[in-house]
Amino acid sequence: MVGRLFDAQSQATKAMINAKRDGNKSNFAIAMQIENALMNTAKIESELQLLYMQTGHIDVWNKIKAKAAEMDRDDAQLPDWLSADKFHHYLHTRGVLSDGQINCTLLVD
């Protein structure tokens, strides 16, 4: 049950991305689907939290939420090659960027 709750949140986000790519649905319809899915998962999450509280295991709930937040942060981090410093270095070593100026002729085939 717990795994399905968090999978549902993830699936709602993925569904939004896929629906936007599809272009077959209106933004309103997509927004309504996403908000309804998130509302349902929030309701289930609060009921689940209450179960942990009633059984005296709120510490376990807090650990679960902390771990999920940590994993979300890890997922949200940019790949190493996209960091600003590394990208700047990449452009500079390829001759695209020198003295803070972009050499546009190198950007065109």
C-alpha cells in the first residue's frame, strides 16, 4: 500500500509530461487529471500518516518522508556535465567561448 501511494504520485507527474508531449489534450484537461491524482494521493498519504501516528510509529513515518525527500533531491539534481562551471569550461576548451564572448561562427555548421 505504501509503495503504491508514492508510485501514484510519480505516475501522476509522468502522466503530465507524457500528456504534454502528446499534444492531444487541452491544458485544462491535463491540469484537471494531474490535480485530481495529486489530491487523491495526498488524501491517502494523510490517512497513512494517521495510521503510523495511531500505532505509535510516527518516527518511522518521519524517516520514510525524509528518505523520500532525499531521493527526490537526488533525482532533481542536474547531471554533472550540465553544471555551469563544467559547461563554461566545455565551451571555452572548444573555442566557442573566449574572454566572455561567444564565437557564433563555431555554433553553425
